[in-house]
Amino acid sequence: MSKFLKPHVSNQSLLNPKSGDPDGFVSNDGMWAAVPWAGKKKGFCIIHNGSQVHSVKTYKQALDYIKKYSKIKKKATSSLEQFL
């Protein structure tokens, strides 16, 4: 009887995610999202209104970017423009 051989995984870091890096982030209003991607480079793609606007290396950078630019977008539109 032969021994059980464990499967060989060439890139083990894909199977062991870093703690604290969740599967992604979506804002409450659904306008912003941070989606993880992996390949030669790992990171998060930041999506606003369905189009990619930026990419960063860490989850914290993604949240900081979304918080910064969502505040800028809110200040740029006045309350009157929302009703027109």
C-alpha cells in the first residue's frame, strides 16, 4: 500500500490569507467597493459607480482611499443638486 501524498500547491500564500484582510468591502450606499485580486501582484481594486478608479496593495489603503474620496464627492454636490 502506498503512502498518501499531499497535493502540491505552487503558491501557498493564495490558500492562507492574511488575517485582517477580508474578502472585500462595499459602502452602505453601494457606490464604492474594494475588491481583492490576486495574480503576479496582490491588492485591492477600488470601484466607484461600476468602473475601476484606483488600485492599492492593502485593505487599509483601500478603506482610506474610499473614505477620503467619498467625503470629497459628498462635499462637491450641494443639497439642491440632488433634487434637480
